Amino acid sequence: MISCSSNDDDNSENFEINGEFNHTITGCDNTDNLEINCVEFIKFIDETNVSLLIDGSDIVYIGNYEIIDDKINIETTDNLNINISFIIQDGITLKRIENNDIWVKSE
């Protein structure tokens, strides 16, 4: 019996790890408080560092990340103490594992 294997499921090979990915928070209304951000972002600075704005906060966090297969893990730190990880969908789309939100690369 001959069996063939394909790595088509590993999207990390086609993923250019740079740039910024955005997600608009559903139902967000910052009319009464402009400090609430309705758009979250993750910006890949280099091979290990990211900056991110999440959960409507007005604080941009700097953190480390690693890619294993098609999963991006953001390390927790003293300042960033929540789980954040993504599945690479394709070269311009990430899906946050914790809540299935889709984040799209900005141009």
C-alpha cells in the first residue's frame, strides 16, 4: 500500500509574518467614551515581538510570540495576563482561538 501525505493544512509556510492584523469588535459603541477602542490589532514587529491592542482597551501591549505549525501563541507577561493565540487561516487572515474572531491583515 502506498500512501501520500500533503502539508496543505500547514498555512504557516505561506504566511508572511509582518504587518498588522485588525478585528472590529461586534456591537462596540464608543460614542460616550472615546477611550474605548472598537478595533483591535496585532502588529508583528519582528520574528519574536508583537504589539497588540485588545478587548477595547486603550493600552498597547508589547509581547513575544512563537509560531508552531499554523498556530501563533502570544506569551503572557506581567502586563498581559490573558491567553491570546491564533490559527493562521491564510496569508491575510488569522482566527483567534479563544473566541473565533477573524482578524484581517491591513494593507
